[in-house]
Amino acid sequence: MMRRIGQPPVLGEIIGGIIIGKSVFGLLWPEAGAWVFQPGVLDSLNKIAQLGLVVFMFLLGCELRTDRIERRGTVAALVMGGTILPLVAGVGIAFLARSQFQGSSTSGTYVLYFGLAMAITAVPVLARILVDLEQEHTRVGVLALSSAAAADGVAWVLLTLILADRSGAMAQNIGYAVALVAFMMVCVRPALAALVPRIRAERVLMMVLVTGAIAFAGLTQLMHLHPVVGAFLFGVAVPRDSPIIERISQQLQGFTLMVLLPLFFTGVGLSMSIGLLGSDVGHWLLFLTVLAVALLTKVVGTWAAARGAGLPRHEALQLGVLMNCRGVTEIVFASIGLQMGVINELAFTILVLVAVVTTAVTKPLMRRLLSDRPVPAPSVGATRT
């Protein structure tokens, strides 16, 4: 249904989860909701959803191509402008709403996490929106994708450091994280570069890569980090420019995006409780405040950076709207924060709703801006991110 009205399918998956979860079905008929979604069912769903998330993050790591970013100075300015302002604003909101949003983690972890969650841009959904709008090869499209990819890499590094402080043994956990990254770059990456050309059977290589992603996901969990960190890092270590890797990625994407990941997003919808907002005017004001701050700081910060880099006003505004698309990445961030006890269920629900709204408005706003622009944006060569 979302695809038919020109929206990313992920919105439909989340809304479907909200409808059949405790926000709608469970609220209208709680006995039936409890009978359908018994603990055993939810546990099985969660395991499959986590597998989908691990494989998805592995694929996201494989697709992260910061080595091909063009106009690096402009991209760096956009990353800074689109990250610092919403991050600072998010930290401010986190301080003011600490009693409503904080989970069981330390205050420092919670505040930094919430600020980072406000600064997210989602590369997969953004790429799909640009393709639908036929803007993926324009200057604005290439800059938006390049900036989102670079910001994604920075965000996951920062999240790793933030989660390292969750258990209180920050120095030890940061040491583990740094050692893991060094091991990936020094040992795993060369080993995969030597191994991939020697394995001719795609099924065998696919099994090796998926097993490696799951193994490193388990390793980071033992290090008191989230499993997706290990899966993402393992994906970054996979060799680039390999035809067999390209084919395997496409096969894994098909199964993951069609089967595994929808279960994850449905699980997100099941975990949400819009009833927490209820009739409490304060909760609704909190949601509207977070939404307004998320929209304004991302658009204004990116716009200002783009103007400072010499881009025309209409292109700067388009970049601000595109970088505001939080989509999949913010939802994953929100899920990690809830699972790790950094935020509570109210903050999780609000962050997911912010991701849904900011993603839903991106394409309509871009269509309007494209129809109003004075001249078409000049084309550049395609750049993979």
C-alpha cells in the first residue's frame, strides 16, 4: 500500500506492526492480542528479526563506499552541518526530558546516544527515494548520498564508543572496540581479500560471509556492544570491486529485504506503544518538540553548510530535505537504544514516530522543490556509496 502511494515500503511494514501490536489491536482487543502474540511467538519473531538486522547491517557495511566520494570538501561540510546542529539540539532535549526518556544506562551514555539518534540520515531509504525521483545522478543526489554514507560511518563509530560506556567500564570496552577495529583492518580484511578470489562457488562464499557476519555480531555482543556493530564492521572489511561479491550481495538483499527485514520492522511496530502518549498533553508536546527540532535542525544545518560550500539556494534546500530522511537507520538506532536500556519505551516510540514522519515527508517535499527549481541540476557521473 505504501509503495502504491509513492512511499518507501518500510513505512508500511512499521505501520502494519503498529496496527497488529499493542498500539491498536492490543488496545482494542487486548485478550486476542495476548492470545495471538504469546511469549513463544514473540521470542521466535525476535530471533528471526535479529538475524535479518545482522545480515542487513553486514550488507550496509559492504555498500559503504567512502573511497569513491567526490567533492570531499563539500561532503565534509555537509556531514558537519547536518550532524552537529541536530546532535547538540538532541543533547539539549535529552537533558530536559531525562526523567521521561532515560532508561537504565548512565546519564552520559543516554544524553550522547539521544543526540546522535537525532542526527541520523538513512542511506538505503534515501537511495531509493532518489531513484524514484530520477535524481540519483544529479549533483544534489550524488552529494546527498555521499554525505549520508560518510555520516553513517561516523555515526556507527560514535555509537560504538557510546555503548562502550554503558556498563561503566568505559576504558576497557573502548579498548575492546579499538582492538576489534584494528583486528578487522589488519587481519580480517587481508584474509578476505586473499580468500574471496580462491572460492569459486557462490553458495560456499555466501555461507562463509554470512557465518562471519554472525560470528562477529556475537563477538561484539560478548564485548558489551550491540551485535550490529560487529556485522557492520565485517561488511566494511569485505573486498570491493568483486563481481562475485556483487552477485552475493544482490542475492542476500533480495531475501533480507523481502523476508527477514520486514519481520524486524514489524517487530518494531509491535514494540511501540502509541498509547504511552495517550491523553497526556506533556507527552504529546514532547513528541511534537522532538519532531520539530529534528526537522528544523537537520534542514537548517545542512542548508547552511551547503550555502557555505557555494551551492545555490534551491540545491542547498533540497540537500537539507534529503538529509532529513531518517528512515531505517534511526529505527535501528532506536531499537538498539531500547534493547540496551539506554532509553525507555516512551523515547523509543517517539524516535520511531519521528523516523516515520521525516521519511514520509521527504519525497513529497522533494517533488515540490523540484517542480519549483529555476533550472535543472547539472548531471555528474554516478557514484556508488
